[in-house]
Amino acid sequence: MNVNEQLIAAITKAVVEQLQQRNGAQPSAIASPKGTQSLAGRTRMNPKHSYEGAVRAKQGTDPKEVVIGVGAAFQTEITKTMGGIPLEEVLRNVKAGIEEEGMVSRVVKVLDTSDVCFMALQAAKLSGSGIGIGIQSKGTTVIHQKDLYPLSNLELFPQAPLMDLETYRKIGRNAAKYVKGEKVTPIECTNDPMVRAKFQVKAALMHIIETEQLDPEKGMIVWEGAK
């Protein structure tokens, strides 16, 4: 059986409809064969998370700071990456890598975009050093710098299913090295051309879950230990 875009879209639609029917919702989240979803409140994968009382993240001033911007469903609706790694461990290792290089970390939750490049750029702009890391709940990660264009990042790690905790730790180290202005060796990652075919349905579902939790009015909020 050939795996193509139409097949992937059809499978995604079928899986979403089954999940919605199980939760008593009408199966209308996927509106077209291309996978376009309506998130206008008519149907949802999960209830809207409440961030009542959340504290808006402030502009950093510490030149040693690296801000880690995590996705809207991070540690709430989604607790593991596509590869099955607990998000708490992902965060712990990224922070450890930053601290091993003598820098400091701060975690915020990004509620106005689910695009990892924009998440990372916003984290970088908030950071006292101008360096930030974006981590989607499915595990995809970007290191960014505040004065770069959104898609012109420092390092991109797109194959989340192949990433392990040591890779996340190295990401933290590299981000800290960018802060220090040191020569940085890009992190070598395992590459598997079949990953997209194997995980595209799961990735699509996780992205829908993340996107429907966005709350642009809240922007970026403090997420250090918050749930």
C-alpha cells in the first residue's frame, strides 16, 4: 500500500472522528481532505484549559538567561513527546544543559502560537540574552535568536520521535554556548526518512490538541513549575 498525502489525511480524519464520537462530539473537526481543522469552539479534542490567575511573563534583563518557551498543551493535555519521553524529563534535561554551561533558564508557556519557530523566536525576544528555545508538546525543538527572521533559526530539531534525553541536554548546552558567544558545533541527530510516514497521523493529532489550547489574550505566561 502506497503512503501518500491523501491517505494520511483520510486516516487522520478517521482517527479524529473516532475520538470525537467516543467523547460524544460531532465529527466535524477535520473539514477537508487536506486536513484543515475548525477550532471555532464547535468541536474540541479536549476541554479548554483554564489559565485563570496566570502571571504574564516579563521581559528578562539577565544577560545569562535562556528562555524556554513550551507549547500550549505542554504538561497539561500532553505529557509525553511523540517518542514517549515524559515532558518533565525533557524540560529537566534542557535546563540541566543550560546550567552546565553556567547560564540560567526560565520557562514560559506560549499561548499565542503553536508554530515552534515562532514560539522559539518569542522566547528569544523575551530572554535577557536574546537566545531562546521553543519546544512543542510533541517534542519538536528550535534554538532561536531574537534578531533573526522566524524561519532563520540557529538550530532546528524536526524529528521528535528520534530524539532522546541526551539530545535535549545538548540543546540546552548549545543554547547556552550561543549566549556566551562561543563556537557552537551543531548537534548531530539521527535521521529516518520514514519517520514522517510513521508518525504523521500522531503528529497531526498532537498539533490539533496544542492549537486548540491557544489563548492569545494571555500571550506568554510564567510556567516554572506551574500546571
